[in-house]
Amino acid sequence: MHRAICRAHIALAFASVVVAALALSAGSAAAENYGSGSIEIANPWTRATPKGATVAGAYMTITNKGSMADRLVGGSAAAAGRFEVHRMVMEQGVAKMRPVEFGLEIKPGETVELKPGSFHVMLTGLKQPLQKGEKIKGTLQFEKAGKIDIEYSVEDVGATMPAMGGHQH
């Protein structure tokens, strides 16, 4: 009887470990990563937009694993008429968005996070509202790495980061 109880506890512990491992691997599989050459793009995302909105911000992490700098010089998104790289700046106590002249440089070994309140992509001329749970096809254009096709995950209207399945630490 005692051995049967011990075997049951061991089987239960093993099953718990297997379930935990599967949950971890599912979480990492949900992370969205794209790349070309030395450039890696992680977790591109945007927020859902209200009906009638014509602009949206888009965010991601860009890592340069190479030995030469590269620049994000442009791009496109299926849901928008125009794509611009912007930076949020404070001018006389007012936050303003300004286009990044000559593209966003990513130095060798550097990771640049495009996030709310900092560098970001402005998608203008939206063709329809962006809805939570959608995937929006896009392309990033780099000076050296060339074009990289990505998909933006559309998160909640008030999101400050991508959902945990797509966020890496």
C-alpha cells in the first residue's frame, strides 16, 4: 500500500513537471521573432484603435548582432497608407512626435526598443480600425539588411507592452 502511494506521488510529480515544461515551451513558441542578416526583430505589436482613427503607433525590439551599424529607413503595413519612424521628444513641457531623419541607427551589438513614449513607428492613413487579436502584415526596410517581413500583433487599446506570450525578458 505504501509503495503504491509513493508511486502515485512520483507519477503526479512527473506529470506536473511535464505540464510545466509544455507551458514554458508554448510561451516561448508564441514569441514573434523575425530577421535577416545580422538584424533580429522581436515582438512587433500595435494597439487596437477606435472607429474613425487614422493613425496608430507600432512597437518592437530591434537587435543588431553584426559588426556594422544598420538603419531602419522605412517600411510599410498592410493596414496603413504610410509608415514613418518617429521619436517622442519634450519641447517646453509638451510631448511631441518628430520623424527620425535619415533612419533609426542600430549600432553593432545594440538593441533598440521601439516603445510608447520613445522611438516608435507611426502608421498613418489607416484603412480600417485595428482590432485586438488581429495580425497586421508589414515590412521593415533596413539600409544593409534589406526588407524584413513581419506581423504586428494587435493588443488592447491601452496596452503598454505586448501580451506575455509575445514578450521576452
